[in-house]
Amino acid sequence: MRIAVCPGSFDPITNGHLDIIKRASLLFDKVVVLVSVNPSKNCSFTQEERVEMIKECTQNMENVSVDTFSGLLADYVRDNNACAIVKGLRAVSDFEYEFQQSLANKNINPNAETVFLTTSAEFMFLSSSLVKQIALFGGDISDFVPQVILDQIQKRLRKL
């Protein structure tokens, strides 16, 4: 079985994330969306809330599951018999960072291959940070996040 891990903070999950997850699910037998803990990030949603939102958004994707991890990605890949790490790329600037990460992961776990999927054109500008900024000021984020979690995101992020 070819298992891929699609890691990220997903704070919150966006339509861009979902696009990458859907496309990865067509390439691999199983895709694990891994909500990783990044101590340097202040998240708007708890780890449990992010897991639940992703589960809601991927419930119709039979070969997609959700998990959490707070250690090294390369260790998670090895411990879960995954063959690939899937990362979405929006721009050249994403590639520089992700390329460094892929080399580090490969050094720690020689079997950890990284697969880069370029984002679909309509999501090139989209990030969780942008969604949070727009929502904070009451802007319309309905085109940026899955409808099933739109209200939850708006309630949390709207400025009072």
C-alpha cells in the first residue's frame, strides 16, 4: 500500500489545502492529513478543532484519514510506513523553504520522498494567514474555505 503524508498546521484548512489533498488521494492508496504541532505558531484553532474540521471536509474521501503528531515528520513517515510526503507549492518562495525541508527529511529518513504538487491557479494566492486576516475584519471568506466549516471559522475569527 502506497501511503502519503500531507502535513501542515491547517489553521484553518482552506480550499487550496483541500485541492492538494484531493489530488494526492488520486495518486496514493492512502493519504494521511497530518496536523502538525509547530510551537513557533500561535494557532487560532486548537489541534482538536483543526482535526475535526479536516475530518468534516474530507469525509467523502475514502482513502483520506487525519492524524496529529508533535515530533519530526521524517520519524512519523517511517513509523507509519509512508512512502511520500506531499507538499503543495504556491510560488517559487514556497519551493525554497520546502526544498530545504525535504532535504532534511531525506537526511533523517532516506526513505522519505517528497512530492511537490503545484497549486491550482485559482488558489495561488490563498493561505490560512490570508483567510484569518480577511475574516478578522469581517471580509467574505466563502470562496476560500470549505462551506461545511465556514460558519465555524467566521465565528472564531471575526473581530468584535
